[in-house]
Amino acid sequence: MTYVVNQACIKCKFTDCVEVCPVDCFYEGENMLVIHPDECIDCGVCEPECPIEAIQPDTDPGAEDFLELNRKYSSIWPNITIKKDPPSDAELYQGKQDKLKNYFSEKPGEGD
């Protein structure tokens, strides 16, 4: 098992999870984070830190699509190891549906 970031993170990009990760397995896109599944040690400390419940075990129903997304983008986006401020409009996107289809960006973030 590993943990994955799902579409709830898109356009919200809270980084509370990054701050507690003991192995620095988070990677930053323009408008979301992903977890490198081969680096994640399945400790689970990141999951309760996410204020929008965007982190889930890859064994949860529906997580398989996000496992591949996390794997792909963690290999090309920069690593992030420090907490940053969320986007100023993050609250507007919390709870929106179809975020992957409507808002996802393949562009990398800044990383550390």
C-alpha cells in the first residue's frame, strides 16, 4: 500500500502534509501535489494533516486512477519539502466536482 493525492487537492494545494512527511516524497505541480508511490513508506502521517481529505490509501475505491497520476507527475515535477501558503483562492475550489477534468494543470510547480 501507498498513499496518493486525489483531485480534491487541485486548485487548493494545501501543504500541511509536506511538512510532516519523514521521507520527502511529495512533488509540486502548478496547482496540486502528488506523492511518489515508490518513495512513500506508508506511514500515514500525511493523511490526517490534509484539511480537505485529498490524501488516501491506494487501496481505497477509486484510488487506482490517482495512483498512476501520482506516479507519472512525481517523476517530472520538483520535490517539495516545506510548507507554503495555499493559493489565495483555495477556498473557492474546495468541494468542487470534476476538478481533474476542469482544472488540472500538467505544469510543474516551483518546489523548494
